[in-house]
Amino acid sequence: MRLGVTEYIDCAHHLPGHPKCGQLHGHTYQVDVSIEGDHAGGMLLDFADLKKAVRDALSEYDHKDWNTFLKYPTVENICELIHGRLKEKMAYPFHVRVWEGQGKWAEI
């Protein structure tokens, strides 16, 4: 069974040396997190607990500049960063998908 939540954060970044994204700009990032496990006829995990873990992990980055945390903050690197942060909090196998605006995402 897979169970998931979606959260949003707003962040700025720039990609040094990139012709289009080299200037400071921002995005609303949609972060989808899903866990996998056996619900044993009941609940896999309370949504409130999953949302809290995701919100706690994302709160450090919301309304900040990704370049403070990553040398080259592509959506791929952002996804890995968030995944690593959630790994500290999750007891279940999980997936993270980070959307940079609409129609563009990375998943791990």
C-alpha cells in the first residue's frame, strides 16, 4: 500500500553559469512524499504524523535561498537534499517527488 501527502514551499535560487537560470529567481515547489507498507486492515500511518514529518523537514528551506544549502540547486539536487532530510525521520520506505513550478519534477 502507498500513502502520500503534498506540501508546498516557496524558495529562491540561481544556477551559476546557466544561461537562463543564472539570475536569482524563485519557484513554488510542490513536494509529494509517499510511504509504503502494510496497513494491516487499518491505517498505515496517520496523515497528521506524515504531514508533520514532511513539514518539519521542509520548514528549514521555506522562503529561503536554495544556494545557501546547495552549491548547484537543481531540482534533482533539491530532491536528494529533501530525501536525505526525511530519511532521518521516516521509519517506512518512501519516495519524494519535487515539482519546480508546473510540469517539471524530479523523484527519488
